[in-house]
Amino acid sequence: MSDAIVILGAGQAGVQLADSLRREKCTRPIVLLSDETDFPYQRPPLSKTYLLGSFAEERLPLRGPDFYDGHGIDLRLGVAAESIDRDTRTVRLSTGEDLAYGTLVLATGTRVRDLPIPGIGGPRVHALRSLADSRKIRAALEGARHVAVIGGGFIGLETASAAAKMGKQVTVVEMLDRLMRRAVGPRISSFFHELHAANGVEIRYGAEVRSIGEAGTITLGNGDLLDSDLVILGAGVVPNCELATEAGLACNNGIDTDEYGRTADPDIFAIGDCAHHLSAFARARIRLESIQNAADQARALAKTLAGTPTAYVEVPWFWSDQYDVKLQMAGLSDGADQQVERGDPASGSFSVFYFREGRVIAADSVRAPADHMAMRRILAKPDPALTAEEAADTGFDLKQRM
């Protein structure tokens, strides 16, 4: 019977898990599988500085090429998992091999959401999820004049920012009524609308894409035409759950796990963007898409697999860089019934605090790193004591509630 820890996926979660297992003195064999041929790499720069050419490709790898052999990690590039046999505890690989595992970890991440739009597979349409995607977009941007971005979420807006900084005419097509609606409140959305508008970006709200022509021209639901020559898809992602589902594991917007990352099968775990995990912070099952979540879940699971059961209890936090502005988010603002501002948005540095039934649950900070760091500490407390009046008062030192 194999004692190997087999990790499916070599993104942030998978690589961090392999690294952390060795740091926890775990001596079990580790096999790390990636269906990509590039060495595991950082993803955040792909929609930002890498597109601009200011982040060299040599800096992208998460670990140096000698790291894996040096730590006894069997990294297999260009190898995909095709199925899981829970009875025999094996994974069928694209090479035809049946790989035995003692513990299986699904770190399969997400993929770009399929959009039922005629022409979406055309030569001028690109999705951004991988390094290979970013290479293609960077090359296409060189000759593009008018870039259309479908989706006003983080990836779409970061890509729009990069294109605008390159001097391209940019139009963002957003189906909803404001930017980043699913993640931030109206004041943050408004600030970033103004930021993009000031950089020459046109934003179409409530816009449905009816079709995309071979030359890149977009037909909207109201009949309007956007004469673009490069289309970038930024309309969200979906978790890669098929392997788990076919193996009989529960999936609900992600692979269901407990607070330890364990699925219904005690030998199979899931971490990172694909995991629908039981969150101590949210007091419910949630799925998060962030580097912090992927890395911290991996660190917690490494302790568990090394013999010290460790629940994942971290406060969620995120960030987005658009132009020269950093947006930092701590907590989860879903369900907020009160929002208060700290600082003046006109100054370009402010925060929005979110409350539910009088309890602070999240904060979004624009060029206000001190507010963000304080809120991560405050939200980590079992019963955060910060009031709305204190949050709004710039004279109140947030450190008093840390």
C-alpha cells in the first residue's frame, strides 16, 4: 500500500503544500502533478505587470527548478489526472499510469467560465488564466488598438488597466450595474469607475454580449457595435470539480470539505480555489479565490498531514492593483447592513468598513495599508469590538481594537 501524498495541481496551493510538508519534517513521498508544461509560477502578475513587460518571466516561478529535486518532491509537468479510483486508491494519469496514493490532495484550481456567446472561440478572443494565456495576450496587445474586456471584476479591470497604460483604447463591458459588484460596496465601485474613466477607459454597464465577430467586433444586446480588435474575457471562473464529482465526492460550487480540508473520503483533501471549505470565520462553507487562502490552507493541511491536526481559521484577505492604486480587502462583506467611510475618497486614500447587526465583518482599503493591516488583526478576534463610530473617526487609533 502506497504512503505517497499525491497533489493534483501545482498552483499556489499545491506548491505551498509540498513546501510546507517538508518544512513540517514530513518524510512521506510527495508527487506533485501539473497539466501545464511551465514550472509552477505566480499568477497575480499575469494580469498586471507581466502584461506590461515590467515583470520578467524569469521571476515568475514559485520556486527555483532545483527546489523540487532538492526536497524530494516528484514534480511531473504536462501530466493530467483523468480519474480517481477510491477503492484502489489510485489516480489514472494522462500517461496511462495508475498512480497509487496514501493521501490525495485536490488543488485543481479553477477555469474560465464558459460563455454561450457566438464567436467566443474566435482568433481575436483571449481568456486569461494561465501563463500561456498571458503570453498570447501580451503578444496580441502589441498590435491592438481597441481592446474590449468582457467583465468588470478584478481580472478584467487589472487587464483593462494594463492595456490603458499601454496607450490602447479600452472598453469594459459589464453585465451588472457597477464594477466588482460581487466583492465590494458601491463606494469602492464608484471610486474605481472614476479611476478608469480618468485613464480613458469606457465602461458599458448592464451590457450583454450577443456575439463576437471574427475581426473582434462585439454586438451588444441592444444592437450597439464595439469595433474592437482584441477581446479579453474576464467574466469569472468556475472550480475544477469534475474529478471529485466523478469519484462520488460532494461538490457545491467547489469540493466540499470540513475545516481541515478533508472531503467525505478521509484519504482525500481539497485546498485552494477549488475547495468549498467550512470556514470558522464565515461560520459556513465558502469558496475563496485568493493567493492568501490557497497558501494558508496549504500550510494548515501540511501540519495536519504531518501529525498535528490544524483547522483552517485565517481571516480572508485579498488585493488588487489597478494603475498605481492598491485595493486591499479584509474579511467578507456579504450580508452587510451598514457601511461607513474612513477618510476622504477625494484624497485617493480611504477605507470602507462593513457591519452586520452592529458587528464589523470586513473592510476595503484604498491606498490605506495601515487600516488594512489593523483590520486583519481586529477581525481575527473572536468578538471584534470596533464600532461604526470608531471606524469612521480618523482620529481614532484602530490599534486600540487589535
